[in-house]
Amino acid sequence: MAPSVTTRSDVLEREYDAGMTLLIRGSVATALGALGVWLFRLFDLWPLMYLFGAVMGIGVVTAGWGALRMARARSLPAVTFHCPYCDHPMSFLAEPTEDFDCERCHRRVYFEDGKPVPVHTITCTVCKAEHRVSEKVTTYTCDRCNRALKLVDPKDPQAIVAEKTDVLQNYDVLLTQAGRSPNDVAMALQSLLVCNLRDARKQMESLPLTVTRNVAERKADAIRRRLRELGATAVIRPTVDDQAPASGRRT
């Protein structure tokens, strides 16, 4: 599977986080260097004064580089693409040409030969709700009644039938391994866990970590894919009561 398309907001978040880290570290080094220069100058300890002067210079350069990264991030190009299912506008650095998940509805937007796959409107045969579905999709779960719909012929809305299934089972997403890019995974967990980067990294120290709980299967699978594309290992499992045992489902 091709890697997920990176939105402009993801790049801004990553660049701002890196830039702010450099800015803070540079500012601290500059302050410590200035203090050392002032202090050792009083005692005529010139070698140490020069050393702390170098530290101050490195701090200034580091802080400047951090500020520059943040400034450059603000000038990144922006191309708006509307989700074909929910019309949610998303900003990219360039026109997307690969599959990605919508930030709002968490549905997969499919592409073929660099162009979005057309969508058509279907009607649930149980509750009569209408949905916009990609022509590439052969099954769909109704957002209103949670019935599984099988598209016998995706190009023929009349061929859609509703399978006799129970109400949709919700799922938990568990992070089991941080993988090759733990910092990127931590940044992704910031929004998922609604915490800062430091807390996200701290929670990653105790795995498995429940990233989200009791969400629809489509959203759970979208979150799992997002973590997997960052190099992490994640599983989804049916949400059950605390008293009942749960078995992980790896996909």
C-alpha cells in the first residue's frame, strides 16, 4: 500500500514542534552562555569566558534556525481538496494523487492513475438513507442504521442489498510498538489522546497503549493505518465490558 498523503496541517505541526524545540533550546543555551560570560569576566577567567561565549553563539544560531523553520512553514504552499463524501476541505502541499483518509469522516478517498475515483450516491435499503460511495467500494456500512451493505454492482445503485447483520460492533485501537519513528508516532498521539507531546511520549513508555476506545470500525481502522504508516504496530479489537476478556485483532 502506498504511504498516506501528508496534509499541510501535519507538516505545519511537525515543523512548528521541531522549530519550537530548537528555539527553546537555543534560548536556554544563549541565556546560560551570556550568564557564564558575565560571571567569568568578573573573575578574569578568560578561557572559560570564551567557552561560554561559544555556547552563547551556538545558542543564538540554534534559536535562529528554529525561528526560521517556523517562518518557512508558514510560507508553505496550500492546495485545498474537498472530501468527495462529506465535502470537508483539507489543505495539502500539492494536489493529492494517492489514497488518503478524510480528517472528518475518516473514509478512504481512492485514486487511480493520480486522479480521484468517481463517487455515486447509494440508498440504504433498510433506513433509506443516502450515502456517497466510491465506485471502487463493494461493501459499505450505513452511517444511520449501522447495517452492512453489499454493492453487488457498484455502478448500479439498484443492485445494493442489505445484509442481515446486528448493530455495528465498536472497536478499540491499541498501540503495541512505537516502531522506527517514535517521535512521529508521539506527535500523532497528541491529537488522538488530546495531550501535549511530553505526555504522549510518557504514555508510550507503557505499551500496549489504548489510543482510542469504543469507536466505529471504520474510524478505528483509519487510526490503525495512520499509526502503521508511521512505522508503529497497532491492533484493533472489539470493545467489550471491563469484566469480559477481549482478544486483539491484527489486520
